[in-house]
Amino acid sequence: MLSQTLKPTNITAIVRSAGERTESVCHALISQQVPQENIVIIHEVPFAAAVAKTFEVGIERGLPWTLCIDADVLLRENAILDLLKIAEKAEENVFEIQASVLCKFFGGHRPAGNHLYRTSLLEKGLSCVADASFIRPETETINRMKEQGHPFIEVGMIVGLHDYEQFYKDIYRKCFIQARKHGELSQKLFQPMWSRLVAEDPDFEVALWGLKDGQTFTGEVQIDVKRFPEQINGRLSQRGWQEKESLNTTNYLNENISNIINHFVPAPEFALVYPQRVAVSATKNIGNRARIKSLYRYFQKLFSA
């Protein structure tokens, strides 16, 4: 049972936004789990500045835990409470806890878009914040804290959806960055999976535009929305498309998110790259267990042949 100091009212929830289409939905879902007065939305860029601002807000609010949720993440019901239960069991020197999300463009679950920080260590963490020259400034910051004796914890528990229902311009930007951030996955995961799904969902065609342009770009890449085009309307119009309209908040209620998670099956390309994650999904209550077990058995035979 949670102690008195670990109830959700003792947590500051910070939504980090770069104008994502899901910002209002992300905020609405968090407000179902944390009091409205404990929620802060920030729009700092580049991302390294957002990390620093996150720590500053957490220190200023002074509550035991500081939760950071990127605006492209849609939390499931009780996600925050479940994270806090894990945090309560962590050693006092643990700086950060991160859960997993179902990532649309990876085709499976991975740690991304959520960080639960121990507020008492944020002052020290602020001195470790990486600058914008790092393509993963938050990861670099967390690793620096680990070197100073404050480890992090990653858990496979899925707390929500990642990169669902985004604007085309943001899909393009993110996949451009993925080409450099996760370059080793381009040929093994992104290219084959996104190409296979193009006919089902135009998001994946836009993702391929970003991937291709990111692969051929020779300049410096930073996590900064201002360095990317505000619109990609020219390319969209060539396909007869327009930028997406604002998202209707009621389209993503808790039941919708839970339904997606409960019926999710990892993409076969994801299973080839991350067979261990598929194995975990097959043995725990993650997604459609029967179909995932069937997929896992298929790859066990494939790899043992």
C-alpha cells in the first residue's frame, strides 16, 4: 500500500510540449490521475532546455516526485499510480524510473516519453543537464547522474501510447531525427515496417519521407522543433493530402487506450529486432497474449533452424 507521501497529490506532472497534436489529450488524461493544480505544461526548445526547465519546475514545486510526460504520450488509466508504486520500492539513491510505451513507429513497446524523477535529487541533476549538442540530452543527463551514484530503473510496464495521432509535420520531423538517433534500425526495422504499412496508413509514408531525408542530410541534427519546417504542405499537396485538423479529445478516453494496449500485437519486424521484448509480452499481460505467443513461437523456430 502506498505511504501517505506517495499519493498522487504528492507529485508534480509536467507535460513537455512542442505543439504536438495530442497536447490537449495528453493533459486531459493526466488530469484524471493528478490534481489540476499539480500539472504544468512547458514549451521549452530545444529539448535540452526542456529537460532543464523540467528540473527547475520540479524543484520549485517541491513535491516528492516529478513526472515528465512528453505531449506525444497518451497515458492509460492508473499509469501514474502504478509508477508511484514502483518508485516507493526503489532505493533512496535512485534518480529516475521509466516505464514503456507502445510506440507506433517502432511497432512495439519501448522506454520513451515518460520519466519519474526523485525531486530531492533534481538540484544535483540540474548540474548534470547535457547541452543541445547531444542528440539524446535527457539520456545523457540520466547517465551522468548514474556515474555519480544515482542509478535509474527501467520497467517493461506499458503506461500508454506513443506517437499516435500526430501532425504530419511532427511525424516527418521525428522520423528525420530517428534516422540519425537510431540509424542502426533504419534498414532492419523502420524501412521494411513502414514500407509494408504505407497502404494502410499515410502516416508511414510521411515517416519514410523523414527517414530518407534524415539519412541523406549531412549537417548537425539537434532535437529542436525550430530547426525543422513549420509545414510540409508542398509535399502533402502532391499526394492530395492536407495537414491534419486538431484532435478531438473524446477520441482518446481511457477505455480507447486500454483497448489498443490489450489488443496490440508487435510488428514482425519489431519481433526480429527485439525478440526478448516479444518474449516478455508473451509471458506477461501485455497486448493480445495468444497472438503474441504464436508470433514468439514462430521466431523461436526461425532462429533455431
